[in-house]
Amino acid sequence: MGLLTRAEFLLRHKKKRAGRARSANRIRYSIARKLIGIVTILLLVSISAIIIMISMLLSGDVRLAAEDNNFSINRRNTRSVSSILDAIHTTVRLILFDGGTAFDTVSFFNDNPLIAAAAVNGIDGENKVYLNGLFGYTHNLTEERITQYLRGEMAGVLEESKQGRFTAFNATPALETPLMALFFPVNEYTAAAVFVPVDEILKTFGREANAVTEGGSTTYLLNEAGDVLVHPDMSLITGASNFSRIQYISALLEMSDDTVQRLYIDESGRSCIVAHQKINIIDSLSQGSFLVVTIVSEESVLRGIEQTVRRNFILGIGVFFISAALIIVFSRTLTVPIKKLTGAARKIESGDYDFELHVNSKDEIGVLTESFNSMRYSLENFERFTNKTLVKLAREGRLARTGINKNATVAFIFIRDFGEMTGGLRAHIVVEFVNEFLRRVVPCVTGTGGVVDKFLTQGGVVIMALWGAAAEKDAAEENSPEANALACVRACLMMRLSLSDFNEERDEQYWGYAPLIKMGCGINSGNLIAGQIGSEDRMEYTVIGDTVNLAARLEGPNEVFDTDILISEDTRNLLGEKVLCAEMPHIEVKGKEKALRVFSVVNMAQEADSLALLEDYRCIIGEREPKKKSSGGFPAAS
């Protein structure tokens, strides 16, 4: 019996754990995940919106500032170039070639450091060259090379200059020195060629050759044909580059506007802000022009914005993780108590009230926790006054709300001679005795799947127990009529042994003077009606019918037959060969026309070796003195 009972307890525990697992699976998205998810989304959206807004605002402001700066640089450099060209033109005309008067070349070049060399082409077509000796020495430039350059490809240009044309060319490839050659008329018979070092003009731009351009911008000088005259990149000058083939430069050259700033796409596909201004040296004759171009790419303009966005992004990530950490810490003040409340609710759902929730906060959750503790205490006390199994079945929706027909087994367990045993005892002693008896008997019922329907007090203490009547359906194999009958008999046999131990303990406690406690059990199986009976104020789940009445009447004859467990013929038929029984004399029951066959339960069939005869178990229940005791502490079979 013990092994089978333990197996049933393990099965019940396994079902309870499965129920808890199903309850846990109902939580699909925890509050902690929801809270962290919502706040995370808000943070990401807020930080992203701030970064995008700042980027857009900064991009617009930086673009405007870059355009203003680019335009200012272009105007400043244009003024510088215009001043240089105008000064050179005026100086050469008024001083160097004033009527052909001789002059001191050393003093002239000392006073005009922007001029590396000068030449005059007179009416006879010959070129008179004046060279800055120091510049010629440092740059390997000679008068002969200049003369050769002027006689060659520039001969025609000098003739055009005599006609009033002002032009400029890149003399660097021919003279192998970074020089810009200016050609302009002196009078109707004479033209001049002045050679200006490119480095000197770059210095006026605030630049050195090959230097990084200011604010990412680049300023260079073109002639009207698009030839590069001055550029920070010396390779473009030495290579005699011409920019007229570039689309936006070609458009600039064709414009009639003197000052323009526009957005263009360069040959590499980059978007650039280009400012340009034309310079006309001889305005009265409208001869010749120069183009000062200042260009800056949008990429370089927005590079600072990208760095700012990158810093903002890194800062946003830092703020996000710090906020996430704070959110997690804060959420735990909400989620941890809620998880405890959820776990407590699952325990209550499974009928476990052995816990206490500690109130750690004074907010709404603290109030809820206090209320939950009060509810737990109330439910625990409530279930003590009701049937826990029935409450659990009702909570799970497995209890029939209306009357239904059931095939179940009913047992009535009675303390025999209760009045004689408790007569003259104080009330609290009687209650302690009854509670101790029930403490030993009730677990035998619930441990075998039975339900204690009620405690009755007619003439003593009577327990009404049911097997197979509480569940809504009984089609399962473990809830079959045979299984219910066998479980009921097993429970009563467990009560017999528990009561025997109780008598031995009392006998030792009261030095052999304690009265012997005897029980009587009446068991019957069959059809009955189960359902909730009562009014709106008081409801009770119970069973009624002839099967119940007969089980109640079977308890009494135990005293006549010197037995403790009597079963009806219907129950005996359900047990088959699994239980060892002894048939008693037929009894007459009120309301029955024929006498009924009854049987006394001796033992389970598989344990018949230790207790096989009616006389054996009568010794255990105190109806007979044992003939001799076996080594196991039980009377041996005779």
C-alpha cells in the first residue's frame, strides 16, 4: 500500500507542476520587457530625431556660412589680383617705358618685387629685356631665354598688344620657371611683356604653392581662354593645363556677369560651390579679362557636420545605454514586486498558501502587496472551512454546476463509542482528540484521490468521503468505477494502520489507561447524483441518492460483526481479486425488500501473506487479543 500511495502522490505532484508550467507559459510578454521596449523605442526615436534635426539645421547654417566665406575669399583675392595687375600695368607704362628714358634696373626691381623680368618690343620689332638679377640667378632664368620665348610663340601676341590688347599667358612650360606673362600696349608703336612669379601672387592669396586651401576652398586665376595662370597645385601650371573643357568653367567663361556664385558638379561628380569674378584691366578699351575662381566642395563643407553628427551619434549611444541602465534599475522596482505577486498568485491557484510577501515600498504596489497578503490569509482560512479539492476543481472549471449522474464510491467513517470515550472530558481536550484523529484519517482520503465531502456529528464524528464524484468527467481510466472502489478501500486500510499507530502512541502516553479508538467504515458503489446544492447565501457540493444512504447504513453493523470496514456487494464486484474479503451474514436495511450481502475487508491481495484471515486483522483493530506477534509487529496468520 505504501509504495502505491507514494506513486500516486508523485503523480499528483507532477500534474501540479505541469499546471504551474502552463500558467507560466500564459505570460507571453513580461511587463519588464514591455517597459524596456517602450522606453527604448522612445529613446531611439527621440535621439534620432534630435540628431537629424541638429544635422539639418547645422547643414543649412554651415552651407550658408561656407557660401559667404567662399564668396568673401573670392572677392578678397580678386581685389588682390586686380591691384597687382593694375599696379604692374601702371608702373611699367609710366616708369619703365616713359618715352624710352633709361632707368636704374636695380632700383626698379627692388621697388617692384612682384616683377621678375620685363621686356619692351619697339617699332623695329626688337625686344629689349630687363631681368631681375637675383630672381634670374635663383631660378636659372636668363635674358636670352626670355628673348627666345618672345621671338617664338609670343611674337604674334606682342603685335596684337601694340593694337591695344591686354592678355596673359602661362610662361612656365617655356621658361621652366613658374611665371605668368602679361602683354599690354605702351603706346601705338610699343608693347610690353612683364613676367610675374606665380609664388608672389599666391602669397597675396594668403597661400603658398601646394599649400592646403583656406576653409577647404581653392582660388586660382584663369585667362579668357581658360588657361591656368595661378593655382596652388603647381603641376597644373607646369603642365600648361586649360580648364575650358570643364563644364562649369566653360559656363563661367561664357557668362557676362562679372560676379557670380553657383552650385556646380565637377568632372568627378562632386557637388561644388563656385564663386568667380572677372577682371578687366583696360576698361576704357574693353580689352582682355581674367577670371578669379574660388571653389569649395560640399563634401569638405559638410565634413564638419559629419564629424558633429558622428559625435552626436556617439553621445546618443552613451545616453541611450545610461538611460537603459537607469530604466532597468527603475523597472526592477516595478517588475520584481509584480513577479512576486504573479508567483504568489500561481501558488494560490495551485492551493499553496504557505508564503508571505514582504512589503518593501509605500506606493501602489506596496498597497497591492498588503491587500494580497490579506487575501491570501482570507483564502487560506476559507479553504480550511471548505474542501480544498472541490475548491480547486471549481477554480479549474471541472466541477459540475448542475446535478449530474455519476458512478462513484462513497464511504462513511465513524468513531465508534465516541460518546463513552469523551464523556466527562473538557471541551478543548475533545476538540484536540478529534482534530488529531482527522489529521491522521483525512490524508488517507486525499492521498488516494478521494474528496472529503463533509464532517457529520450524528452521535459522534462521521466523515463522508467520495471517490469519482467530484470530477466533471469520469471517462478516464484512472477515474473508472473499479479504480475509485479500489482507491476507497486502500484509503480505509491506510486509516486502519494509522489508527493502530495512534492507539499505540496513546497507550504509551497514558500508561496503558487510554481507551482503545475504533473506527467503522461503510462503503458502497453505484450511481448517484452530484452537484451544487444550496441557496445564493450558502452553496455546497455534495452527492445524494440511494447509493449514499446505503453506504451510511453499512457503517453500523461493524460493531455487530467485530469488523471495521464493511463493503456492499456492488463494491465487492468492482474490486475483483485485488482485495481479500470475508463475507458476513446478510443484513436487512430499511427500504430494501431483500437482505443485502456485505463483506468485510481483510487486506489487499498482494499483501495477504502478512494478514490473510479475519481473525488476524481483528487483533489489529482491538476486537481480539493476538495469539502471537510476527516479527513485523503485526499478528501472524493462524
